[in-house]
Amino acid sequence: MWKSVLKLSSNGNEVIAQLPSEFSKGLALEKALLNKMLVELNAQSFFVDDSAVAQFIKCAASAKGEAFSGITIATIKDATSEVILTERDMIASIKVTAHTVAVHCSLTTLSSRLPSLE
């Protein structure tokens, strides 16, 4: 029954579970069958939010409004990292870039641990 409630978002980065209006009395779903449908959507490598899945299953079973509005249950979590070494101050930093945010964190001053950058 997951097939009738799952869809990819318009940008293809999220899987949304939304109960169609014809299930006004609710729908019983089994989490164990979710992975098969994620494969069909080509979303098997997405990060599945287990708490969102549990919330959707509960709301769908009792036909609560949230289930009809839709709940994001899986997303693409993709990130790259880059280590940046500054010769002048002997500081190492790491830049982590995700598909939605970029974070720049200074790790530490490594002057005594880094070899000369000559």
C-alpha cells in the first residue's frame, strides 16, 4: 500500500508520504514494506527519517490531518568536505558543503603539529 502514498518531491530530493483522500477512514501500513517502494522510486539511498515514518504510519492509521497534508520521510543527504591549510597562521580549517547549507568551521591552530609548508 506504500505505492499509493509515496511520491518524490518536485526537485527529486525528498520522498513525501501523503494519504490520498479516498482513505478517509485510514490506512494500515507496515514499515517493513517501505524499502521495496523506495527502490521503485529510485530513492533507496536516501536518508530515511525513522521518526517521520513512524509518525506517518500512526497518522495514516487513524486518518489524522497530518497524513493528508504529507510528511517528508526521506531526503538526500549529500555533503563534501575540503581541508584548508593557511601557511601564514598555520591554521587548518574544514569546509563542509551540503546540498542545502554550507558550514565553515575552524578546527584548531596546528602550528606545532604541521610540518613547514615551504
